[in-house]
Amino acid sequence: MDSFRGQGGIQMLLTAEQEAQRLVTDARNLKMARLKQAKDEAERDVALYRSNLEQEFQKKIHETSGSSGSTVKRLEEETEVKIKNLNDSTSRVSPDVVNTLIKYVVTVKY
């Protein structure tokens, strides 16, 4: 009877070991499937991010190259306006500066 019970115990241990091995294998397979899913999701996210950056880059290139002629024209106009303002300012202040210089050159301090 003890040998029969010993055989049953061994059989139970073998069955439990097989069940444990099956659980470990299933867990490993689930882990591998989840890793593959995470990798696929990460690749999609990277592709989407790269696509967004490329769109922004192309938009900026289009903005700068498409309007470079108008930018140059605008800058030339602004420069002309600033030059005109400086010339006007110089012509207004010039007589006062000349008079001040003459006054200091002619005046002798004792």
C-alpha cells in the first residue's frame, strides 16, 4: 500500500512539474508577445514623431525659401527708411553741432 501511495505521490509530482513548466512557458510566451507589441508601438510612435518633425521642417523650408524675395525687398525698404531718418536727423542737428564746436575752439579760458 505504501508503494502504491508512493507511486501516486510521484505521479502527482510529475503532473505538478508539467503544469508548472506549462505555466512558465505560457508566461514566457505572453512576455515575448507583449515585448513584440511594445516594440511595434514604439516603432509606430517614432515613425509618427519623425513624420511630424519632417512636416514642420518642410513647412519652415517652404516659408523661408518661398518668401525670400519678399523678405529681401522688405529689408531693403526698411533700410532705406532708416537711412532717410538718419539723414534727416543729421541735417537737423548738424548746425547746432558745428556752432558748439566753433564756440569751444574760439573760446579761450584763462
